[in-house]
Amino acid sequence: MINQKYNYTPCDRTTIAGSRHYCLPDGSKVPSVTTILDRTKPQEKIDALNNWKKRMGEARAKQITTEAANRGTRMHTFLEHYVKHDDMKTLPENPFAHDSWFMAAEVILQGLSNMDEYWGVEVPVYYSGLYAGTTDCVGVWKGRPAIVDFKQSNSVKKEEYIDDYKLQLCAYAQAHNHTHDTDIKTGVIMMSVKPVSDLEKPRYQEFVITDAEFAHWSAEWNRRIEQFYLNS
């Protein structure tokens, strides 16, 4: 259940020049965290994505991306319900939602079981004049105030492939600290990997950044913000 320690003000979303922006309480509009990350993506990552699309073929790549997005949305819905109600929804009748349900259950068993307190889910956060976003979960993880993001994956992830996830965590933490005068310096990625067959259960991966590593990725996020505005 949620202990609502902070007043999280909803922020409407809008699209400006094809990119997501948030409308802040002061009336200003700022880019989303994902917009900044997309606009400042290193060329080697752009090339890697384009090469993958070529290998898969445009239609197949789009299908894979769409299926993963839908699976992730359903998984997030199950996890949000669990945090709010301290209860897992029953297995849905729709067979296309089964993977998401079992993947969410794995996150609950191995990840959320380590949460001491929830402050909110789908939490809007913003840094006035710079950026805004929505983080999946904020609270206390193993005694540490933390930003938590839920991720799904088609395959086991190597840590060197999740730089953007770490940057997201730091962006949300900085925004929360700025707006609510907190001192969050820990980020947790709780990832569930789609099983290869119906005979397997989802795999769980967890990535934690804190202390020196958190400071490193926070500095990198600040560099990406500067790069975004210099190129705007």
C-alpha cells in the first residue's frame, strides 16, 4: 500500500515538433526525459538499431517492437495494481496477457518484496525549466530512498546495454529531489525477461545504481541535458 508522503502534481502531456513534452504547474512546457535521451543518443546506438531493423526486416522489427510495448504496458498495469492494493490481479482469461501476468508476478516475488515503503506509482516528476517525466515507482528499497523502474525484455540483458535505463533513474531522482527536497541517490531497475517457451517461467534481472555509480550516471545525465539544449 502507498504511504503518500509527497504531493505529486499531475502534468499533462503534449507533443511539440513530434516530441513528447510535459505541461508544468507554472504553465511552461518542457521536454520529457525520453525525448532528451532520443535526441542525444550516441551515433553508435543509432547505427546498431538501424542494423537490427535491416536484419529483421522493417515489418518484422515493427511487429517485435509493438508486441514488446504491449506486453510491457500490461505488465506495468499489473504491477501498479499490486502496489496500490497489495494484491495481484487474477490471471486474465485473455491468453495474450498471460506472459505479462507471469512476468509481473516474478517482479513482485523477487523485486518488490524488497520494498519497505511505497510513496507512489506512475509518479510525475519534473525539474523546472529543464525536463519532466513519469517514473514507475518511488519509495524505500532495502532501507534506501529509491527510484524504481519496471522493465520487460525479450532476452536477458547485459549491463552495458542499459545505459539509457540508468540515465532515466538519475533523471527522475534529480527531479524528485529538486521538487520535493529529498535526497534520493539509489535507482533500481526491476526487469522481467519473457520466457522462451510455455514450459519456462520468466527470468528476473535486477540492476542497482547507488553511491559512486549513481553520481557517475547523474553527471552523464547532466551532460545529456546540456547537449540537448545546445543543439535545440
